[in-house]
Amino acid sequence: MIIAVDGGMTNTRFALVEAGRVFDRIKYQIGVRDSINSGRQVLEKAVRDGISELLGRNTLEPRCPEFPICR
């Protein structure tokens, strides 16, 4: 499984992907713009919460990733 995180100016989206198929996705209405106005902690919290929610909704345990993919 891969968790893809797409951070935009106004939203941060999360997708749970395996073998090219999206199993679940969520969107938080927090983006880069919010970190500019309120500090990076708000965006960091959204990323932590989004990953935690996605794992919890799909009864998956958190593990260290083998490698991050950044773009």
C-alpha cells in the first residue's frame, strides 16, 4: 500500500493506493496558504491527521515507509 499526499494551496488530499488502484481517499481543507498565514504546524498536523484517518478507516497499522515519493 502507498499513501499519496497531494498538498495544494487550499487543500491537502490523501489517497490509499495499491497496484495502481485507489482504495480510499480523503481531503482536508488545509493547504500551503494556511501554513503561510498560521505557521507550518497547522499543515504538519493536517498531514499527520490525514494519514492517521486513512489508516484507521482501512484498519491498517502505521509502519515506516520503505521510501518516500516527493514531487
